[in-house]
Amino acid sequence: MIEVQGRRVVIRPPAGARWLVSDLTGWKHDPLELTGPLEVVLPRRAYFEYAFLDGAGQPFADPDNPNRAENPWHDYARAVRLEGAPTLPGYPDVLRGRVERITVGSRRLVVYEPPRPPQVCLLVFDGTAYYRIGKMAQALEQLSPDGLVVPARLVFSEPRRREREYRFDAETERFVIDEILPRVEGAFGAVEKRGLWGASLGGLAALWLALEHPDVFPLAGAQSPALKAVPGGDDAHADPEWLTGRYQVAARLPENIAVQAGLLEWLLAPARRLAAVLADRGALHAYREFPSGHNWYTWRIGLAEGLLDLLGGDLWGA
């Protein structure tokens, strides 16, 4: 049972609940043991997702909370919305630009081409989710008519082995630069600038490739980047913040960087430390936080702001 008193949320575990899991715990990574009612103090206007684990470590939903979370990964997640929590953006299904599917090697990519000639191309990691759940093309089009952003091509790319490909992977680096870019630009034409975008491990990959190749990818957008990861590591929760250290000493940084994080996720502190490094180095960047967690709710409400931060017409002289 959930009791909400302003920002204070009291969670009374049902029978059989041994642990609480949420974005604060990295879900099953570091569950909170339940010995009785648990009180959580949330940020103002927060959106909070949670579930329980039984004695065998199996997740289950709160039987007393009918509010399903906006979570495509965990159907057992339930949500608490405080007063004033942001509502998810609504977009029309019909696009003004065109969408094509092309093959690169044995992979299929979805390419969105805007109505006007694009000035920039963003390669989007975890592209299927950003195309279908995030509705990134619709978000871009909503900003475009008033000239808030420059016209952009979006290339939605889906990994095969996500845990490997998005962790400082040389094969992915080669595939992106030597195969995806030539194929896309050969089919659709060159652009003024290129960039990368992703969430979680995809955000890590975007920040890493942009740092490795700032001449190729001067723009980088990362939502809740998995900055606690190292080359060869296998735990995005506990490893040192290797990439942040690289940003601290790199001779050259990407031209513009957008970083976002949720106030209710275990990756909040690493995101803040990266933002501090970017500020100390005088890098052009935008850092934003949202009163939610490591989930598609956060990334959907932050997407338009991130696109403005990278593609804003005021930055491009539009």
C-alpha cells in the first residue's frame, strides 16, 4: 500500500515482499531489504517507479497500486506521481518528413529525412525504442516549424549485442564510421555536421565515440549515460567513471554536448560529475535533470529539450 503525504511516500510492503526495487536501486542490482514500512522522500513533481522482490528474488507488482508505470521493460513496475509531475508529450502519428529503411551490411536502419534539406545528421543508438517509444522524429518536427531547431536527419540504429557494442567497442566504432556513415550519406547526401544520441549504455557509446572522433561527431547527446563503466568491464553500476576521466584530460572535446539525468536514478552523481568536468573545461554543453528515474518517462520528457540544446537555431545562426 502507498501513502502519499506531500513529498513523503510511505510504502507498506504486501505479504511475500522481501525487497523493494526501483530506479534508485538499479532495479535488481542493489535492492532495499524490507523489514516494515519504507519511507521515501521524493523531489517535487516526481514520477517514481517501483516493484517488489519475493524471497526467491522474483519481481512482482504492488497489488494495491493500479497505476502501471510507463515502462516497456518491466510490466510489473508501478508508478507514483506527485502533484505537478510532468505529463508525457503527445505527438501526431503522421510525419511531414519521409522515413526509409536501408540495409548496411546485414543490418536494417530506419532513416528519417526532414522536409527541408538537413544541416545535421544524428545517429541514434537503441534506435527502435527512440523511433517507436520516444517518437524522436515527431519531437523534432514539433520544434521545426518555428525554426527552434535546424533541419536534421535521424538515423535509428539497433544493436545486436547491446552490452558489448555500447561498451567502448572497436568493432562498433569501425562499423559506424566505415560502413554506416558512407552508406547513409551516399544514399541521402552529406550534411554540415554529424552527431550521436543515446540513453543509458547508448548514451555512454555516444559520449565515447564523440570524444574519440570529435571531427566526425562534433555533437553528442546522452540521456542517463551509463558512466560507471570501463573498457573490458561488465558492471555498469559499480565500475569507475573511466570516460569522465578521459573527458577531463582529452586534448579536444566535442563541439556541443547535451547530458541529462533523472533525480531518482543511481547514475545521477556520475552525470553531475561529468557536467562539472565539462563546466571546468569551458566546453559548450547543457546539463538537465528531471524529477524521475532511469526510464523512458524521463527520456521522453527530456527529449525535446535535448534536441533544442544540440540543434537550437540560435546556436546555428538560424
